[in-house]
Amino acid sequence: MKVCFIYHSYSGITRKVAGEVRAACGGDAIEVVPRPRYTPLTAYTLGCVRARNGTCDPIDPEVIDVSGYDLLVIGTPVWAFRATPAVNAAVAALQGAEGKRAVVFATCGGSPGETIPRLREALAGKGTRVVGEMVFMRKDTEDAEKVAALSRMVMNAAGES
Ligand SMILES: Cc1cc2nc3c(=O)[nH]c(=O)nc-3n(C[C@H](O)[C@H](O)[C@H](O)COP(=O)(O)O)c2cc1C
């Protein structure tokens, strides 16, 4: 059973959670990076508008072939109550995602809004079923038990593959 972690992280929090869960569960990681990278000014102006509109950023890598994996773990920071434009692009870039299962998680300051439902919907458009989801508020990302709960969710989902 192979697990692929796919995430974007602007300030490092989503990367940290993904890294800790991957250390516990194993698997490969793909960090998507928007082109051009955001600055503090463009993240809160351009980035929030693009997130709000569900826009896809140009990203590296441009194509994400997941045909060799059984389970996807997709992590996003919350921007303007939505997934980031880089994560929108990551979902759009998936190839071979039909029939796969996914665990999704978001990290946020405290207001995730519609991030998870919209991500679930976007993945459904790729033929991928979300079997687990978790939101981390700012304080949760330092909570080892909450991170362990996500690791257990991923391991359980991987075990069912
Ligand atoms: C441009 C921008 C917009 C944000 N919008 C929200 C938001 O709508 N709701 C929220 O709870 N947190 C919001 N945040 C906080 C981030 O979601 C939170 O700090 C997240 O954990 C950052 O993850 P990262 O370090 O992986 O980028 C925003 C942060 C940025 C930079």
C-alpha cells in the first residue's frame, strides 16, 4: 500500500503537519509551489481573491501522477475560508486519481470556512473519494495528540486500501 502526501505550505505549518504524519505513516511527499511565490502582500491581496474564486495557480510540479499510489493525503492552508490556489491547482494536476481514496486536512487560524467541503467536491471531480478529513486550528498544530489522530486516520485508511 503506497501513500502520497500532496500539500502546499506558505508559512510552514501545513508542511510541518504533513511531515510529522508522513514520518509516522511512511509514503512519498510532493510539495506544490506556486509560480511566482507569494509575498506577504500578494498572499493577502491576490492570493485571497484567487482562493475565494477557486482559481488554480501555476505550480511546480505541473503534473502529479498518482497512478502508483493507493491513498492520497492532501493538505492545504486556509486562505479566505478556502483551499489555496496552489492546492486547487494540485487537485487539477492529478493524473490517475480515478478510484483512489483520500484523506484531506487543512491548517488555519481558526476559521476554515468551506475549505474541506470544497476540496472534497474538487476531488470527487477527479473520481477520488475523501474517506477522512481533519482541520487544525493554530493551537492544534502544536498538539502531538491531534497530529497522532491524523496519523491514525491515514494508517486506518491505508489499511483499508
Ligand atoms: C493569505 C492568507 C489568508 C488566510 N486566510 C485565513 C482564513 O480565511 N481563515 C483562517 O482561519 N486562517 C487564515 N489564514 C491563516 C492560515 O490558514 C494558517 O496560518 C495556516 O496554518 C498557514 O499554513 P502554512 O504555514 O502551511 O501556510 C490565512 C493566512 C494567509 C497567509
